[in-house]
Amino acid sequence: MAAKAGMVAGRLTRPGWRDPRLLVGIVLIAASVAGVVSLVRANDRTVPVYVAVDDLVPGAVLAEGDVAVAHVRVDTDAYVGALDEPWGQVVIRAVGEGELLPSGALAEASDFTSRPVALRTTRPVSEGVARGSLVDVWLTVLDDAGTPSSSLVAQSLVVDEVDRDDGSFAGTGIETVYVVVPEEQMEAFLDAIAVEGDLSVVGLAS
């Protein structure tokens, strides 16, 4: 019986610090903790980039007040970093309020050829049409018999500004919508709106 008790006691003895199994266990635990910490740090790594404070439209010259700094996890090559100074460059595509500023949305002033054109319309413009909206432009004319016919003049133009005159909410006032027209479309666009008729600015569903 004494021999058996000694064997049991030997098996229950706590391993010492020099026990290889204990050392291997400590190494595995330490490696696991280090891996988790490294993964958390990698996932929490953010970079400062610019975000639009308000809607930016093509033709706008970027100023410091137009953007704020946001810390996000993104590809730094795809967006303008907060360490850059893009002031004075021209916005070449619409950037919505709160949207990160893409690197491809800016160009030098000499490279931007689109221009805003004023459209005077007696037809009510949707309240949803505002700076930065995309719109289609339609022209309605009457033939000799007084029958109206409408045709699409341009589509997906960016609105630079909307001037809503008094009384326009009732459909009786004239409204002016400034749309940004690319240079290659300018001649055809101006020829189309020069025709006597009614212009309609139709906002695209967002």
C-alpha cells in the first residue's frame, strides 16, 4: 500500500518551472496574446484624409474651409490625405457633403474646361434640386398646330446653383438653374436651348 501511495503522490506533484511542458505552454500563450494584440492594432490603424464639409460641384476652386479632416481606414492613394495642400485646385466631379475627397476629383485650373450655364425656366423646379444635384434638361416646343413636343437636351448635368425667384413655389415665377456643361457638349447645348420653347430641369432620383 505504501508503494502505491508513493506512486500516486508522484503523479500529483506539480511540475516545476524547468518542466519542458510548462515552458512550451507559456510560450504558446505569449505568442497567442501577441498575435491578438498585433491584429487589434492593425485593424485600428487609421489615416487622416479630407472630407467635404458641404457639396462640392465641378468648377469649384477648393479652399481650406471646404473640407475637414477625418481619421478612417482607407487606401491612402484613393483619397486626398490631410498632409496634402490641394488649395486652389478645381473640383472636376461632384463630391457630396460628408464624402471623402477622392484624389481623382481634383485637377489644375488649366485642365478644367467645363463651364456653368444659366437656364431660365418657367416650369417649377423640384425642391430636391439643389447644388450638387444631377439633372436632365428637356426642351418643349409647339408645332404650327400648337401641339407640344419634348426632347432631351442634356442628361446627368451637375447643378452649380439654383436661384428660386419669389412666387416660384406657386408655379408662376421664373427660376434660374446653373448647370455645369462639359466643353465638348457646350456648342450643341447652347444651340438646343436657343430654340424658342420651354425648358424643364428634371432632377434624377437619388
